Amino acid sequence: MSEMTGTGPLPDDLLPDAGDEVRLRQALTLVALGKKPADLIVRVGRMLDVHSGLWMNDCDIVISGRRIAWTGPSGTWSGTAARIEERLDLAAVPGFGEVHKHIESSHLTPEWEAALVMPHGCTWTCEASHEYSNVDGPGNLEFWLAHRRAGMPAKIFPLPGSAVPPTAYEGGGGYFGAKEQAQFLATPQVAGLDEVMDWPAVWDARNPSHDRLWGMIGATFAARGVVEGHAAGMRDISEISAFAAAGMASDHEAWTAQEVMDKLNHGLFVELRPHSLPAAISDLLEMGLKNWSHLALCTDDRAAQDTMKIGATDHNVRLAMEAGLPVETAIQMVTLNPARHMRLTPWVGAIAPGRYADLVLLDDVDTLSIAEVWADGQQVSRGQDYLLDVPKIERPERARNSVRLPRDLTAEDFAIAAPEGRDEVTAAVLRPFHWEDDFLTVTLPVKDGLVQRDTAQTVTKFAVIDRHLGTGRVARMFWRGTGPATAGTALACSMAHDQHNIWSAGSCDAAMALAVNTLREMQGGWALVREGKLVATVRYEIGGLMTCRPAEDLAREMETLYAEAEKVEWMWEPTSSPRWHAGFPERLAFATLTCAPWRWVLVAPSDENPTGFVNVSTGETHPVVW
């Protein structure tokens, strides 16, 4: 790396602090003026200036260390460089960024996720970290920064989770309030506050999370950070106004063009996700939207095996192009727009001096065909091949041993006793993604004092097990329209948004116990028991959310799980949710969400709520059978 005359070598620039940043920019200034040599010139046939949306021909990108020092017409820079790399047949655009993504949802640790997504152009991510935060709150920031410190070329800008815990009715591996947020924001890489999801707690001073959330929001304002929002189901103009007035800067939950337009009109930065962006963009074009600078494209959640099939950030850009956006606008929505919104333009979002030397080199602009990706001033991929060694990361004990069950569970832990002398009971029932104001009720039979499932009514048992506090307490109730009908069968997983306790759905209490005990032994992942036998597992040994392996290894385990699951009869109802599908119920991992617009939910038990059945809008609890 270049040296600064009279000041010694530059800092490594992986995680620069304020002092490092000054020294780096002093050196870059001299390189730009030709007074110090550069390390590299990348010479390209075309380069997109995302600030104007215009292409420039025959450009040099002058690189010193990991940063860009100068850009302009080929051969006109006044300095010298150690080497020149010519890519005259390629077009350069900035490294793609994710304005809102949960790396944990890839189920790969960050260094392996980077190896997967960087060939697709993604060089930086604003990590919505409430997933891992709920597992290891005290170690959350260090977890994300450790990967960059170890040499990973992908940049992670962590946003501490507002949902730690998700609601006042849950407790787990972390607690973030004003003090914690202020400490996080002292680190330059922390861009703001992760999506504020508990909207009832924001507007209602009676909600027990009200003061905690406003403390985090206030600490973020004090540091001039960004308060990210989550406005699922929010379409009323008065509510949108209140949401913006509260300081929420964005929303990634808009589904329709009208909802997008209403939120734009009230000052929210809108982050479009793949499942809604094609129709939304097409309709917004028809509505005459002129200014696209207040929108971005984001992935939010995508499993590794899906990225292997469809792509990463590049997939989102192609969807936007297919919906009618010019390629330049679509690229701005994953580069300059999100960088501006997250106040990261000094480092990412453009091919411009001072920024990291992150380049996506295209051999066909019209199809967004990626030939090479560069990051930190070095080539990291050719085609779909990742070229670098994946760094080895030392994981803390809390990350490696996050499933804290004090003992093996038994069938009795999942049994639901009936009131004495009854041969049938009334039971509270939920369906996956149950947003209604009240729960459902059914009549269920009793045998030997225990309430039974009823396959004829598509009613089976669902449980949430505390894995954070070392209690091993089990909340159990009956759910409709999900789970296995096959006898002796259960599915369990340590990923359960957003608290990430263990959940299990099963036709048999003993099978549920076996599935959960398997997760205890392997420290997280998936376990499927069919007809009394363990038939498939998937290992998430880091935080119970991720695995430290290549994407291909994880995909093979998931395919085995899917194959074994095809041998199970799964119960479902078309009315459960428009997003619910027959077959393997993978989306049950999202059916434990407790943010708005959810009302009645099942969470891990506590002394205040021994059954775990609670209305998160009101705090009301209720028996599960009576």
C-alpha cells in the first residue's frame, strides 16, 4: 500500500476510525494531484456516473490502497501507478449495496455469504441486525465487525436492532435501549437504528416498550443516524403521517404502487422488495413518477439456496429493468440512492474519489451481465467464481453455544392438560400469519386428561421453547392449517423471527421432543422427525441462525430436508394467508413474528405470562384451553 511522506504507512483501511480516515484522505489527496504514486489504474471502456445517470467513455479509475483517488478520461491523470489493468470491453458501475438486508437469513456466516453474493455485484450491506442481536446482544457489534477485520472484502454497516426484544412481552439474548444505542453509534460503521417494528409501542405511551424505543430513537437522532422503519399494513394517511412524524425515515413493507406513492408523499424513503417491486414499478411508471431518487431496491430476507438459483442484488436490479426502469435508474437504486439515504456516500455508492474501490464490470449492460467484480481495489470474482480465500473467523463461545436448554425435553413438556373431569374443551387456535383482532376457537377431545389434536379440523400442536435464558420453558397451544398430519411426526427449527427461540410443530408430543433435543445437540438448525425417526437435519451452528460453510454444503442439506419432507402429509388451509403454500411449511419461521400488524401470538413463557399466549397490541393474556 502507498505510504504518506513523513507519516509512515497508511492504516489498513478495513475498519478505519476518525483518525485513520483523516490520514487516508490526506494521502488520497496527494495521489489525486499526481504528487504520490497510485497502486493501480483500472481502465474501462465505459463508466456510469450515478450522480448524473450518464455514461462516460474511455475512463481511468485510479486506486490507492482500497480507495479510489481519481477518475476521468483515460491517460489524462498526471501521476504514475504501479500497474494498469485494461478492461476496455467492459462497462464499470459501482459495487451494489443492500439498504436493508438480514445476512442471517442466508443462513451463512458473513464471510461465506460474501463469497456467495459478491460475484453477483453486492459489495456492501446495511445489516439489519436484530436477528443475531436477539441471540447475543452484548456481542452483536463485534460479531459483524470481526469479519471485516479479518480481511473480508465485503463491507457491513450494522444497524443495531430496535426489536431487541421485539416486544415487551418477550425476553432473550439481548436488551437494547438508549444507552446501548449511543454506544453503538460511536462506531463509524454503525449507520443508524434497525427497522422500528413495534409501532403500537411508539405511539402509545402506555405500552411497556414505549420508553425503551424512544430512548433508542433519541440516541440515534443525537448521533445524526438514520431511523429505519417497518410499516407493514400501514395504508391509512393519518397513520403514515404519524409514522413519519415520529422520525421513521423509511419503509420496506409497501406492496402496491399507491402505498408506495402515499409513503413517498409523506417523506418516507421506500425500499422495494422483489416480491412487490415488478408490479409497483410498472404502476409507478404509469402513474408518472418522475423522481426515483427516494427509492431503493432491497433483498430483506433470502436463503442461500435461493440466491444460488436467482441471484442476489443483481436479481433485484433485473426485476426493476424488466418492469420498465432504465438500467441507469435501476443501478442508482442499489448504489447512490441507498448510500445517500444511509449517509454512507463518503465510502460507497459511486465510482468516485474517496470511495472504496468497489466496481461491477459488465460485459452486457442491457442484460446486466457481470463479468468481474472488484472490491477494495482487487478483483474478487470472474463470472460466478469467487477468487479469494474465505477468511477464518474465531467465534465467541456465545455464538457457538446459543441453544441453552438445561435438559432434554420429553413428551410431557408438550402435553396440554384439560380441566379435571372434562371429555372435551374449548381451545384457542391461531393460524399462520393470523392478523385478525381475535384468536379462533375450536372444540377438541380429551383423552387420559390431555387435550388431543384433531386432524379432521386441520388442528395440530405448535410450541415455542426458550433457548436463550436457560430455562427450557415450553409454550404450547393448538394451531390450525399447518403442521404434519402424518403420525409420529414433528418439525423443529431454531430460527423463529424475531426472538429466535426454538419452534416446533408436530402431530406427536414425543416427536416434538425428539426434534427439539436434536437441535439442542447440534446447536441449532432444522430437525425433521417422521413416524418416530429422525430423518433430516440442517445445521445452523452459529447463533442457531447461520452455518460456517460454503453455500453448496448448506444447499445439499436443505435439499435432503425438502426430499424427506415430501414424504409427510402437511395440513394447510388456503385461507390461512395468501402467502401460505401447501407442502413443507418453511415459512413457519416467520409465523412467530410479533410486530405490527400481529395481535395474538405465541412467545416463550415468562413468570408474567406462563402460557406464552399474548396479545402484543394490548398485553392481554388468555388460557390456551378452558
